[in-house]
Amino acid sequence: MTQQARELLDATAQALAPRQGTNRFVAAMADGTASRIAVGTLALEQRHIVTSDRHSFLHLAARAATRPQAAALFTTLAEGESLALDRLRALLDGCGLDDVATEAYEPSAGCQAYPAYVAWLALNGDPADVAIALYANFAAWGGYCATLAGALRTRYGFADEACGFFDFFALPAPALMDQAVAAVQEGLDDGRVTMPAALRYGRLLQSYESLFWDTLWPHAAGHGEGLPHA
């Protein structure tokens, strides 16, 4: 019964997958040429993103109150953001960023465009279409996190606890994937899926994610501003 949704999600993720070699920031982290300041900047930007995305997913869950599969998916995603935020503190500590430095940091518009668009989707997108778009985006994000977790250990000497934020997103999550399939199948069965919209959402999410990494790139290359009290 859910085969249609699974095939649709996999095809969409493949169609929207970023081209290999386009993420200069992650590549620089992987080979150890990125500055350590770049790691702290990434962590500080993620603190704002995770907090915003959690609220967006909770709003999507509320909007999908009469659609149990979609509501369950977005509730799980919101819970995941809470867990990720807990793990982010160890990464900030590993970067030498205390509470004062963390609160003093001013996020970049180029990095925060992604969560701003997720918030727009939470207000305007049909939950099933948003689930399709997010599924495609999470596939790429998980791969980046796996690379970053490995690089922090082998290239930068970070302890396992400090890598927990990226480990969390890099780990396979079959139960979450099953929830996404169920939510999309629910949308298909109800006639609520609009593929042109879902593809548009997914394309824009991937574009905003690319903007996030491109905005961070000067820090990796050693051209960005220093961090407060880092």
C-alpha cells in the first residue's frame, strides 16, 4: 500500500540530490583545511536553525491534526530537533564557546534563509508536500553530517561527545523514514499531494541549503570574521 509513496520519495530525493563536489565547506572540513573557527561558526548558526525548525515542525504537526500520519511525522521531527539541540552544547563547548559567546553571536542572513523558508512552508505548504520536500533535503544533510562527524574526529581531534550533534543526523533512521512514507501515502490517498508544489519546495530547500554552506565557506577558507570570545 505504501509502495507508491516510497517510490515517489526515492525518485524525488534522487532528482533533487546536489551535485557531487559542490559543497566546498564540507570538502574543506573533510580534508582538514578548514579553519577551526569555521567549526564554531557552523555550530552557532545551527543553534538558531534547530530552534527555528523545531517550532516549524510543531506548527506543521498542529496543522495536520486531522491527518494522523503527517502529524506523527512532524511531531517526531520536532522531538528530534530538541534532542539535536541538547547535543549541540557539547560541540559549542568543544569549540571554546561559552554561554556568553553563544548569546553574543549574530547569525548570518545567508545561513538563516533556510530555516526562514522552512517556517514559510510550515505556514503555507500542504504537510504532505512539505514532507516530500524535506525527505529529499534530509537525504543530502545526513550525508554531510556523516562527513563532518568523521572529520571532526580524525582531522580536528574533537571528542565523541562533541561530535554527537552530527552523529545524530548521520545515523540511519528507518523508523522516521517509515513515518515519512506513511505521511506521504496518507496525502496521496486523500488527493492532497501536489507534485509541482512538492518539487518546487524541495528545489528551494536545496538552494537555501547550498546558500547556507556558501555563506560559511569564507570561514572555512580563513577569510571570515572571528568569533566572540572563541
